[in-house]
Amino acid sequence: MKEALLKLHLSVLIAGGTGVFGRVITLNEGLLVWYRLLLATLMFYVVLFVLDKLRKVQRRDAVRIAATGVLLALHWLFFYGSIKASNVSIGVVCLSLMSFFTALFDPLINRHRVSASEVLFSLIGVAGIVLIFHFDTRYRVGILMGILSSALASLFTICNKRVASDYPSGTVLLYEMGGGFAGLSLLLPFYLHFFPVMSLVPSAADWGSLLALASLCTVCLYILQIQVLKRISAFTFNLTYNLEPIYSIILAMIIFGEAKDLNASFYAGLGMIFLSVVMQTLRVVRQMKKR
């Protein structure tokens, strides 16, 4: 159990590092995500092939899973766009709005009643984002992109549950990565038309960071999560992953010195978001005790 907990926190730390790579890699967000999906798809295919875990997927299901992967690609696109338009801290804080969007989207997609308490707690997090947006005008574009990223991440999570139930998670993720890569490949020419770049080829330093992002923060992260979930409950797993934005912010402060760029409104907003997460966590704990 101790080893599993160490792996769990290591996986959260690695997940928190994805935002750092978004700041380090000099490519624009479109090319960054395109290369990440390309490398991750190839690496996942090799890993599953070597482990003999490749599974055949019916054509109809393959299309649905690949379409879900396009949502993942768009989420990453706006997430890294948010970081490049502002900073790592803003990008990861906006992801905390996932619970708010999930409380709205999940009842619509899965056709069940809206939870008033979930919406109420999530609105506290929304108020935190509004506080940062209103008083810190430097990062408004980054915040707007971060909010879109959070909405897309929520949609991806909900749709992923619907398409992933009949196949092994590794196979699903491979098709999602491949679908995201194919979808973004179709969109990229239009994207680059409006956001042109000097070069389509990464520098040597960017290649190193891209390989680390694809291998460490995608393939290795997935493998760690699978190992952890064999020993630890999903509730403990999700609860611990609430620390991911905190890890990202701490890493950004250490590596990029972002603390000096953040004002009192950011910390007040972060406090409200953290309060929202705590209240939702306590609600889930009470429900589990009743059961």
C-alpha cells in the first residue's frame, strides 16, 4: 500500500508537470499538441504491441472513440493556449472549473436530474475565476481559453465513460490519441493560416521536451495510473488528483518564478476554488458513509 501511495503522488506530480512543458516548449499550442499526439500515439502502439495488449475494435465503436479523442485534442489545444497567453498558474487554475461544467453537462448528456449541491459548490469555484478575471486584466485572454479548455475536458470525461466501457482502457486511449491526431491534422492547416509560424519543425531543445512530454507525461503517467488503481480505490485516486493544480503552481513558482507575477486577486480566487473542491470532497465523503 505504501508503494502504491508513493506511485499515486508521483503520478500527480507528473500530471502537474504537463503545464510546465507547455511553457518550456517554444512551439505554438497547435503544433505542440499535434506533435504530442503523434509521439504519444506511436509510443502507445509500441507499448501495447510489445505487451500483446492490442485489441480489435469494431468500426462503429472506433469512430466514436476517435471522435472522443478529438475532444481531448481540443482540450489540450486550449489548455496550452491558455498557458502561453498567460502563465502555468492561470492555465491550471481554470481547469478547476471542470466540476462546474460536469454538473451542467452530465445531466444533459446522460439525462438525469441536476444536483443542486454540485452546482452550488461549483459556483464558488466560478466566483474565484471571476475574481481573478475582474481584478487581473493582464490574463483575460488566457483565462477565457482556460475556461474553454475546462469545458472541453469535462465533455471529454463524460463522453469517455460512454465509449470506454466495452474495451480495455489501453486500447481506448490508443484510439483516442489516434483520433485526436487525425482530427487535429485536418484542422491544423486552417489554424496555421490564422496563426502562422516561422518553422513547423521543432528545435533540438523542443524535441527533447516533446519526447519527455509524450513519454513521461502521457505513456508513463497512464501506466502509473493503471498500477495505482489496482491497489487504491477510485475515490482516493480522484481525491488525491485534486492536488494536481497545486503541484503545477508550485512547480511553476520554482522553475519560472511565477509568484512575482501573481497578485492578491489570484490568491483570493485560488482560495475560493480550493474551498469549492474541499466542500465537494466532504459531500462525497458523507455520501459514502451513508452508503
